[in-house]
Amino acid sequence: MKKTLIVFLLICITSTAQDRETLYLGALTSLTEMLQDSTKISFKKAVMIVENAYLHGTLDTLAFNDEIERLKKFTQAIYKNRSLLYKERDSLEVKKQAVLFSVMKDTIPYFNATGEYKHIPFTYDFEDIWGHKNWENMFVSKLLQTRKGNCHSLPYLYKILAQEIGTEAHLALAPNHVYIKSQNHKDGWYNTELTSGQFPNDAWLMASGYVHLDAVANKIYMEALNDKQSIAMCIIDLAEGYNKAFPANDGAFPMLACEIALRVYPHYINGRILRAETIKKILEQKIEKEGGEFSAKIREKEEYKETFLAMQHEYAVIHHAGYRRMPEEMYLKWLSSLNAEREKYINKEITNRNKSN
Amino acid sequence: MQSMVAQVGLPNIMPKTPQASTFQQYGSQNIMSNSRPNPMYGMSQQQRNKAIMAEVEMRQKQEAEYRKRVQGLLNEAVSHFSTPYSLPSYHNEKGASNYRKAFKRLEEMENKPFSVREAVFTVENAFYEQERDYGEFEKVIQETGNFIKQKMQEFGYNPKSNVAKNLILFQFFSDTLRTKNGLKHLPLKYDFQDIYGKKDWSKMFVTKLLESSTGQCHSLPLLYLMLVEEIEAVAHLSRSPNHTYIKFPDDNGMKWHNVELTSHILTTNALILQNGYIKAEAIQNKLYMHPLSKRELLAHMYTDLVMGYEKKFGSDKFTEEVTQKALQLHPTSITALLNKSNYYTEMVQHVFEQLGINKENARQKLPNHPEALELYRTMVKQYKAIDALGYKKMPDEMYQEWLRNMQQQRNNQEQKEMKKQLNKLTKPISKL
């Protein structure tokens, strides 16, 4: 009796695992289609696909869409009732961004047919900021449910909503970090930081101590990313989720995902790192299978040589491009420096303009 | 379109020194081409070759597109624009011929290794109406070079090390040095009066620096580069908003050091960035914080020449010709780009005035003058190109505040001296 139960359970697990695997392949296909222009690029859809794959296909897409729709309508309603100090000819676009920022970061009282309500802003979740304990902490769906997010989900939501209300917001990278770049007629490019709700200048983004000048010059960081590059980011998110879902995988899926993503965004640092680590993982698995030990010595063996050199090359390129690994502690210190050293790092023009309504 | 333009990087135009090659090697294009197909991904040799071919093709296409975008942007900024209008010419003014001679002299330097000393002197002497003697100037620089070499020997510095050579130069600028045979040299101080040479353009000159032992962010680095030539060191001029400073590579060619000669400190990149007016795009497009090659340095000389001409006479065809030359050598020279947009602005003002066009009637009148309209459009394009490259104007107050901030980085013993200098700052300084 007991035995049959175990067998039954095993079948269940393998079958769900297979489903999830299929789900992941399907997700990668859908995202690739967006890159190939065979389907329309939708960042919202891409994010949902990624999260759904990790959640065994249980993402409540209706609720997700409804909430985005509700936020969109809410943003549009505020848009109608607000005026801005900014009077350049692109003031309507700037107003969209200002209102969107407000919806993300401000508490806003509002009335509807059933009474008075308060719109609760989205805040930063200091628990498990990089999703090490629970990968779902990175998700926009988690942010929508709990109103708490991180430097991944917050800018993603901003970008989704920007698309919904018809304005442009670009994702941009800093070490272990994502933020928003927008531009207006008067100031050119400026930054929106959603973890703390500030408009930092570029000096702050370079101040973490982990941004090598070369990394900026090489566009590893601080580049305003276009839509395809953003989808490439989703593909790497997908592959990282896959690694969390199947820790013992053979590396084929993440490898494929990296190749696809790096094709449109060749200098995407997280993609480069994931590819290097995947090559390493595959090599380790191969050596382990053959009873060997992973050390510098394997370079001497003909059968491993090529892969080893490829791996080494990957890491060297990443290093020389200016990438430096940033520990979590330093990251949090850097995030808080934005509030601690406002004088130095706040873009005053944008901040003052946004205050007025 | 705007966003596309702003992301565009520019071809790497780095100096051809071995030290610089570490930077050159890892430009964003290189990263793309460094990406090799993964040998792990279970394919047959044939499939693999095919995949490689496809990838190479794709990359080539990407690069071609990228080049096209960059070129388009640059063409707009650099293009020579012919217009039936011109500003009143100063061709026959007394002294203008000195500038034409200097321009010719600089052009001769273009295709061979040139001496910074000679180039700078040429520019300055045009302003002084050829009244200065090059032999004398040369002698001062050479003697200074010898003094530095002697001091270097006395200190027992490694005569082959580029870091040692730059260190002694740094000490020459910031410390009091005495040689055993009784020669003494005092630090070269920052001159807080008229820092942009508004009242007196010769304030910007190395000649003035040598005569008064005080200079500013324009003359100090140029003297440094002349002395670099004397003692055969390697160092480059580098730009930040409203400012120039020195960058030199270490002996392994792995790391760059920054020397700030106005406040006598070795600066970190973070400190330079703290001025808050350097956008990531400006770094990506190598407007700032990028070591200028010799060619780009010559472009810098052209912009200096043109600015002197403007102070002395004003803008005319000569301004355009020299600026064009500067942009040929250094398409992202922010000074040349700004000079060019100022030139067009002046031209637009002049033409509009002559045609009786003003703000109120522009809408009706301008369409009747297609050439004036075209001129106006060119001016607007010029400003757009500069914005897209990531330029942001740094107000004078902010620049001075940033300079002061750097001064504060010095140690406490120098505080008194610094305060004295700060007191000078309270006196009115003309705005640029």
C-alpha cells in the first residue's frame, strides 16, 4: 500500500515537472517570437509569461490584467485632474510620467460611487531583496498582491503602466539594480528610482563603488534600453527562474535562452554572467560524471580544453567590460545613500518640478 | 528617434599608445564580437559552422546599422553647411592675418608628430600679434624640463617609470622643490580671478602662467603636457564639464590616474562625477573623462585658436573654417560643437535682423525666406545633436562650487592658504 502511494506520488511529481518543463519551453518560444517580430512586443505579456512559467501555470492572469487595468484607469483619472509647472512643448508627455510616478509612490485619496478610499503606494520590500529565499519575491504579480516590491518588480511595473498609458519609459541597469530612464525636452535623459521614490542624478548611479568607468563607457550600465532589449531581459529572467525551478538541470535550457537573449542584447551583463556560469556548470557536470575533479588542471586535458578556455574567456570579457560583483550589504548601503546624501545625488530640477500639482 | 540617437555610441578613437589599448580593447562593439558561439550546445560541426556564419552575418548587420546611426548623427553635427548668408568679415582687421598664419601652421602639424609646446605657442602668439619669441618660450620649457629631470634624479625615482615621471610633474606643480645646486621652484597656484578669461583672454595662456606662476584649468594641464614631452612621459588631456585635467596610465597600462592641477590633488573618477553634470551618455559618447589622443589634442588647439579670434574680433567665415577642422579631427569635441552652435546662433540673429524677422512675425515672414529657414533649422539640429550626445550645461556657480569641493580634499595644513584663495572668490567674478 505504502509502496503504491510512493510510486503514485513519484508519477505525480514527474508529470508536473514535465508540465513545467513544457511550460518553460513554450514561454521561451513566445518570448523569442516577440524578438523576431512575429508577434507584437508587449512587455506586460512577457512579464506574465515569465512569472506564469515559474508558477506552474497558475498565475492568475485575469487578476493581473484587471489590476493593471485598474491602475491604468486610476492614472488616467489623476492625469485629467492635475496640472504641472513644466510648460515646455512636451508637457503632456512629462505629465504622464509625473502622474505615473505619483501612482507608484504616493498615497492618494480618492472617491468613487461607494465612498472614500485611499490609494496605497508601492513600497520597497527589504526582505529577501534578490529572491534568494523565494524567487517569487522578484515578481510583479507579488508586487501587485502585496504592494511591496524590489528593484526588479517596481521598475517593471512602471514600464508596464507606462506602456498602458501610452508613454515611453526605458529600463536601465546599475550593478544588481534596475531603474527607469525617461527623457524630456528640457532636461534630456533623467532617472527615476522607484525603490526610494527619488530622481537621482547619474553621479549616484556611478557612486556605488562597483561601477567601473569602462562599464559605463561600454554601456554595461546606464543605457536606456529599448523594447527588444527589455524582452531579452525577460528571457534571462526566465532562465534564472528555470534554474531555481530545476536546480539540477543540464544547462541546455539556460544556454539556449542566453543565446537568444544575447543575440538582440549582446552586452547584457546578466546574460553574459548567466552564460558563463552555465558553461561552468555543464563542464562541472561532465567532469563529475566522468569521475574527475574540477580544478585548473583540467585545462591540460584535451577533451575539456576548448570548453574551459571558452569559460575562461567569458569571465575575462565580463571582467574587462568593467563588471564587478557587488555584495548585498554594499548594495543596501548604496540604496540608502540616496536619502542620506540628497544634496549630492538628487536631480533637483526634476524633483522640484514633480512636487507641484 | 530621440531615444535611438541618444543611445548611439561613437567609434573608439583612442590614442595609439600601448597604455591606452586596455581601454580600446573592450569597447561595446568588441564585446559583441567577443561573444563566441558556445561549443557546448550539442551541434554537429556543420550545424555549428552554419550557426557561426549566421551569427557573424547578424552581427555585421547590427554593426552596419549601428555605424549608420552614428554616422547620421555625426554628419548632421559635422556637416559643412553652405548658406548664402555670412557674418561681417574681420579679414582685413589689423592682426587677423596672424590668425590665418597660425591656422596654417597648425594644419602643417596635422600629419606628423607635433610638439604641444609649439602648437600652444602658435595659438597664443597669434593673440599676442606675433610679438613673443618662440626661442625664449622654448628655453623656459626646456630649462624647466631639465630642472624636473634633475630633481627626479635627486629623489632617486626610477627614470623609466611613467608613474614616477608623472609624480615628479605633479610635485613640480604642487610642491616647493629645491635642487642641490640651489635652484628653487614654488608651486603653481590657481588664479581665481577671471577664470574664463572674460576680461582678459590671455589669462588662459601658458605664457601668462609662466610669467605669473598662476594659472587655471586650461593653462595648467597644457603646461603639464609640454613638460611631459620634455621628460618623455605619457599623459593625456581629459575633459569634464567646463574643465580639463590630466589622465596618465600606470606602468602596466592597466589603470588610469587623474591629476587635478587646479587644487593639486589626485582625483578619483567618483569625485569628478560628483559635479553632477556628467551624464552616462556623455561618457558613452566620450565627451568627457576620456583621454584625448594627439589628434584630438590638435583639435583642442583649433578650438583655442578660434576662441581667441572671437575674443579679439568676433565670428566670421574663419570661425567656421577652423571649427570645421577641429570637428574633422575630433567629431565629439564638445567645445568645437558648442562653438559651432554659437556660430550658427550668431548667424541666425544677424540674418533675422537684416531681414526684419523677429519673434512676433517669424511665423509669417520666415517661409518667404527659405534659406533663412534652412539656416534656422541647421541651428536647431546642431543643438539637438549636442543634447543627444549627453551634454548638459554646467552653470558657473556649480562649477566653482565643485572646484571648491575639490580644494577641500586637500589636507588641513593647506587650509589657511585655501581660505585665502576662497576669500578672493568673494570678489565679483565675471560670468561666462
